[in-house]
Amino acid sequence: MDGATWMKGWKDNQFHGRSKPPSPFDSITILQQKFANVGLNDTDLVALSDGGNRSVLSNFDLDTPDQFDNKYYTNLKNLNGLLTTDQDLLSAAGTSASTAPDVNRFAADQNVFFESFIEGMIKMGNIKVLTGDSGEVRSNCRVVNGAIRLRGRR
């Protein structure tokens, strides 16, 4: 992976809390609110959007799918965002495009994107940190450990 690396394996709750994580179906305004509720700002939202789009199941950067780079943002500038929420980072009318300056900065300078991504990951990693016996390191970040086995026993 080019550019940045980050820690894996922090503890997470063993239950699904009342606050729902960001969804690809949320409006930019809702995403901004969810990020703000946990102390993250618009720059964090824009920077972490690229990192969240890279997985084995889905990849929203068709130009360089196997590289961690700033092409996601140049794709947005070329109106090639695959999800509405991604493209809205550049042009959401309801937000007065408050996230557009970050999209433009990241598209213009990969190092600025890398630095902002690292800062956002560190900030996100410090949200409600669990220690001791609290929480678990999940085998799959999307599923509480044991949840699949429990569903299969019914």
C-alpha cells in the first residue's frame, strides 16, 4: 500500500449502540452531523471518505483501485464519484459545498491528503477508547465477534 499506514485492531463495543455509524445513504448534512457528534470536522469527513471506500468488497476509485492515493478526489473533480454521497463532497447544494475546498486540496496535493487522513484516523481512534476488559478486537469490523455463530444457532 502506498502513502499511509494505520493501526489495526482497536477495541470496539460488543453491542450495537444507539448511534448509528455513517451510511453511504446519509446526506452530506447528516454525515457532517454524525462526524461532529464525535469531534470530527469536515476535513476529517473528506479525508476519511477515501479510506472508507477501499475494501475487497467495494472500491470506489476505479482509476487506481489497488493504490492508496488521492485519485478518489480527482475522480470527484471529474464528476466520477460512484456514490451520490461521495460526489456530494464536492457539490452538495445543501451544504454550500463546505467540503469542496478539502476535495480540491486533496486532489491537488496527495501529501496534504495523506497528512489529513492520518490526523483523521488518529482522531477517530481516540473516540470513546475502551480499555481493560471493556470491548473486543473484532475479527470483522462490521460484526460483533460471535454474532454470526449466534445467528446460525437459531
